[in-house]
Amino acid sequence: MEGSSDINTVLTNSLSPDATLRHAAEQQLSQAAQTNFSQYLVTLVQELANEGAQSHIRAAAGIALKNAFSAREFARQAELQAKWLQQTDQDTKTRVKQLTLETLASSSTQASQASAQVIAAIATIELPRNEWPDLMHALVKNVSEGSEHQKQASLTTIGFICESQDVDLRNSLVQHSNAILTAVVQGARKEEPNREVRLAAITALGDSLEFVGNNFKHEGERNYIMQVICEATQAEDSRIQQGAYGCLNRIMALYYENMRFYMEKALFGLTILGMKSDDEDVAKLAVEFWSTVCEEEIAIEDDNAQVESSEQMRPFYNFARVATLEVVPVLLQLLTKQDEDAADDEYNISRAAYQCLQLYSQAVGAAIIQPVIQFVEANLRADDWHLRDAAVSAFGAMMDGPEEKLLEPIVKSGMQPLIGMMEDPSLHVRDSTAYALGRITETCSEVIDPAVHLDPLITSLFNGLMSSPRMAASCCWALMNLAERFGGEYGAAQNPITPHFNQCVTNLLAVTAKLDGDATVRTAAYEVLNVFVQNAANDSLPAVASLSDVILQRLEETLPLQSQVVSVEDKITLEDMQTSLCTVLQAIIQRLDKEITPQGDRIMQVLLQLLNTINGKSAVPEGVFAAISGLANAMEEDFAKYMDAFAPFLYNALANQEEPSLCSMAIGLVSDITRSMGERSQPYCDQFMNYLLNNLRSTALANQFKPAILQCFGDIAGAIGGHFEAYLSVVAVVLQQAATVTASAEGSYEMFDYVISLREGIMDAWGGIIGAMKGSDKTNVLEPYVQSIFELLNTIAQDPNRSEALMRAAMGVIGDLADAYPNGQLAEVFRQDWITAMIKETRSNREFQQRTIETARWAREQVKRQISGTQGMIQT
């Protein structure tokens, strides 16, 4: 890459839309960087700073320069940063930093913007190491003394630096808060004549707010910052207004406790005025300010409800409640600003207002009812569909907040009108009505009277589902809520859905039968069918059995379609259908339980054929495995006849570390199959254990797999009994190693959770192993490991970081050990005070489930028997 013309050609090609040219240029740049990194950097920075070069070439040089020491992937980023730190001489570093700072003054916006990115990338490396101490001073000086271009580019640079997610950089920026604020506040003032400079400043201020906490503690500095931002909300340029409201949102989230004075003096009025702005982006940000207020106050109330003393309580000012009668009417009016042509995922002002109204309802509870009901009553029958749609939406939005007893009379009186609005001539209104009904069925389902409402409600929802793909998601959601709410007690002869069950299944089969229909609608309808089957009463089981024939036939019909797939879209559509059918099949199997056995051969035949026809990565095997898991649980030992055919697929999945979710599914399936088949699973256990142990040692699989694998060891031991002795020495070492994993006091929540899960897995494994050895009169082989088991139990007893599941598993192991040595061999160990205290603490914890308490009581009885025996003590 020698010569100016060569450089220009390569840089130009690096931005080419022609993939061949672009790739070749990227290869040349990469080769140049590897050959002489320092020379590469100097060449690029000189081209970036070259005022005689074309702007696009200078920008390309800047991008290549930035990419020389920054990357999205963490490992690559660390590698590139090391090259800057360790392989770049000081003269080159100084030259690069000097020229990029100088280029901020360039009249070429492309060049100055590229320089801002380069400086931010270097700052990420050097500021945390205190290796560029005068950078912020230089940028502040540019803002106060530089040209208009230089001011804007310097403020943009500060914004780029502050928006970085690099943890070390963010921590280091706190010490630069004074310099950052000096620059951005100066540029954001109303006295700044250049709009572009002011916009860059207000943007950078929004990015820097997290680092100026110390400044916000000082009233004088805080007042000045808030004054500048409030004045910016009134700027003539709507972009500056947007930036200012964005700042207010961040400030409310970060510094709520300092906002009382400003809310009373300015922010109530300013934000309500902003919500009424003709500029939709300004209005959305002003609405989001109140969403932030509500989110903060909801979080503060939750936090304060959990503290032990009033001194620990966070300040709470009730901003949302105080402003309810001013803010909510504006939100309700904004709901009427729907865009008829908006895409489903488009975020516009009416959707922003709806989200805010939902949060407002959660924040203020009953106070939301009066303004919303007043608006609903005034607009529910309006001629303009916008008003009807807003009324229905508002009714649904308030369901989350007020107590159900307050909503009950309102919802009762509103149900029939709402059901009637499912026939509204406007599709928008019908869709919003379906969603509102979904909200009601989710949050206030107790109000629904099955005798009065269920028939017209189900009918209207199916009409909506069948009439428009747009309504499908909302209708399906409401139908699933109804099935879950009125499913009644599992195994009951009837439930309120029973009279409607057959027709619902018929309707859902009709919707899902349309192969040329909307794939999203079909998937959603299968989800509804799945939930209806799960909640079917016993009187509906014949219909569920008949449904199994339909689902199996449909699965069989998908098999030849595999060879007809010609595009990625075809493949996705087919696999979604197969996955949905497997999910419904799984629900049928689980609901029919042993009654599914006559269909077992046909089910396994089609599922094995599915596994045979799938090529490459796919979600279908996970659905197949889930269905097979259900079948194994239902058929128990009889499932063994399918294992020779199925085992190779299971082994492949256990070995497939490139698809972690499938591998995880396979680990769970090993547990299910071994529990179901018992000793008949022994011929396959050598392979199971090899794959499981390999997965434990793997660096490709995340730690989250390890607890499930350990638990699987316990399930295998429980299934094959004394035969597990062959694996005991290896597994015991693994369990002992796992028991040494701890979380430090400064550790992350994820690490604490992982340690708890790991210990649960260890306890489950030992529980299964102890039971297996006792059942086969082989408790003597456990003796070398008893001490390490008690050491872990002692660790758990002393560690406050534990879960109910862990304590239940620990109680099980204590009881199992005491039961395994009935002659008092472990009496001395069990007499230790910490064991008695651990059992008592678990047994008397009122927050624990009854089965946990019963396990602790059982453990106590076993320990009592152990202590009363005295023969043949084991030394631990």
C-alpha cells in the first residue's frame, strides 16, 4: 500500500458497494496492518488529516484507523488494544493523536466526524490507564475557543466517548466530569448561536449524565445544568428540543431524589407542553419523560416495601399521582393520533401514549380510573374510529394498576359493550378491542362470569381470529388466558371451558389447516390449541384422543414436504409448522398420560422420521425431543422398545456442543428416559455417562449446563441402582471438585445463582447415588465420600446464599445418609449442632412449600434413629 494513488484506491474500494472490491480492499488493509502496524497507522492518519484529499477518502482512512484498535467482539477488541499499547511506538501514538485532534477543525464534516470516532476509540484504551491526561482539556479548549466546525466536532467526540459501553472507560470518566460538563453546558446554552454546535452539545450532555453524579450533588451546579436543559426544550430547532427532553428522561432515571424542586418549578409545565408539540418526536420524548417518572416511582415503592427500617427508604415524591389530572387527559388525547397506515411494530405517538398510560395505571392505581372512564364514556360510541379506538385502548391500558375489587364493577358493566365492539366496522377498533379483552382476561379474569360472558366472548374472539391476520395475536392471547383461567383443577371431570371445548378445537384445526394462510396466525393458533389441550377436563379427553390422530396425520404429511423446500422462507415455514405440531403432540401425550400408549408406535415412527429428514441447524429436534420426553414419562419401562432406534439421535444431540439449546434438551431427556425406564436404561448408560462427562469438561458449553448434568447423574443412579458403582469413583471426584466452587462477596448475581444451582445439582446427584447404593446393599462403597458430603452440607448451612430447592435437596441427602446407615455408624457426625440447626431452620421456615418442610421433618426422624444406634461407627 505505497503511494498516494494506491492509498486512495484502496480506501475508496473499502467503502465500495461491490463486495468483491470491498473484500479485496479490506484484505490489503489487513495485510498492511500486519506488515508494519506503526507505519500503517501513520499512513492512515496522514490521509485523514490531508485537507487536499477528497472527503470520502479521508472518512475511509478514519474508519480504517478506528478499526485498527477497536472491534465489536470482546476478544478481538482486547487483541487490537494490545497492539496499540504494546506494538506501537510512542512517536507514532503521539503523531496519531496530534493529527486526529487537529482534524477536528477540518471544514470537511466527514473527516472531522471520522476523527471524533478515532479519538473516542483511543480514549477507550488510554483514559482508563491515565495515558492521555490532556485530552479532555484539549476538547474543552476547542469548545471555548475553536471554530464552529471544531466546536461541533469536539462536542461530538465527547459524546462518542461518553456513550461507550466499555466498563473501564466509564469508570474513568467520573474524574473528568468537570471538564466534560464545562464543554457540553457551554455549547448547550441558549446563547450559543450555532444550532449544530448546540445540538452536538445537548447530545453529548445526554451521553455524559451518568458520570456527573458528583456535580449533581451541588445545588448551584445542578441548577445551572437544569436551567440550560429546560431552556433547550424551548429552542426553535426541534432536534435540540428532542435532545433536551432526552436529557430530562435520563436525569429523572438517574437523579430522581434531586428532582422535587425542578418538577414543581418547571418540569410539570414544560413536559406537558412538550407532549402537545406538533413535532411527533418531541412529543414522544415528553411522553417518555412521564413513563420514566412512573417506572422510577414503581421501582421506589417496590424497594421501600422491602426495607427493614425507615432510614433505608428512598425518597418518594408522588410526582405521577400529583400530576394525574394534568398528564392523563393529554395522554388520552394522544391515543387518538393513530396512524392508519402504521406498521405493527412502528413506534408512534399513540403507542408511546399507550405505554405511558399502562405505566401510569401501575404507578397511581385507583387515581387513573376517573379520567379514563370519563374519556371512555365520552368516546366509545363516537362516529370517528380514532376516538372509539382510543377509548377501547384506554380501557385496556388501565387494567394493570387499580385493585381488582375497584375494577370489578367497571369491567362487569363494560364486558358486553366490549364484546359487541368486536363487530366494529373498523379493523383498528376490533384489533384494539381484542387486545383490551386480552388484558382483561389476563388481569381481571375473576370478573368474567362463565354463564354470561364465556360463550359470546369465545365466539367473538374466534370470529376475530378467522377474519384478520392483524387481530390474530390479540385474539389468541385472550383465548389462551381464558383456557388457563377456566381450566379448573387438573383432572376434574368438567370445567367452564368443557361445553366449548370441541367447537374451539374444530375452529383451531380449521385455522391451522390453511397451508396458504398466514404462517404467524397458524403458529399462534397452534399455541392456543396447545393450551386448550393442557387445560382440558376429563370429559374432554375423548376429543383430545381424537385430536392425536389429526396431529399425527398432519405431522406425517409434512415429511414429503422436506424435499420440496426451495428457499430459506420455505424451510422456516415448514419447520415452524413441524415444531408447532410437536408441541401440540407433547401436550396431548402429557394430558392422556398412559392412555397414549396404543399410539406409541405411530408417534415414535413419525418422530424418528422427522429426525431423519432434518438437515443442518433446526429448532425441530427440540420439539421432537420434548414430545419423546412426554412419551417416555407416559410409557415408562415400555418405552425401552424404541431406544435402539432413538439412541443414536440422542447421542448425537448430547455431543452437539455447537447447538447448546439442543444439547441442554438432550441432557434433560436422559434424565426423563432413565427415570422412566429404570434398570432397562442400563445398556445405554455407558454412552450417556461418557457424553455427560465430556460436556462437563467442555469449554464450549456455559456453566449453566453443569448443574443439570450433575442432577442427571443422580437420575441415572436412581434408575440403574447398584450398577452405578461402575461410575461412582469418577462421578465422586467431579462432585467433590464442583463443591469447591464458591462466590466471593463481590461476585455478580449470576455467580451467586450459579453456585446455588451447582450445589442443588450436587445434592441431587448424591441423593440419587445414596439411594441407589442403599437399595442394592452397597453402602460400603460410599464410605470414602461421606466426609466430603458433610463438608459441603456444612458449607451450605453457613452460607446465607441458598434457595428453597437447595435446602430441600440438602434435607434429602441428610435423611438419605442417616437412612443408609441404620446402625448408627454416622451418629457422631449427626450429633453436631449445625446439622440440628440446619434441619430446624428448614422445618420452621413458613415461606417454604409443604414438601420442603415434610422433607426436613423426615430428615429429622432419620437423624434421631441414627443417633439412637451405636454399632460400627464410620470415621469421618
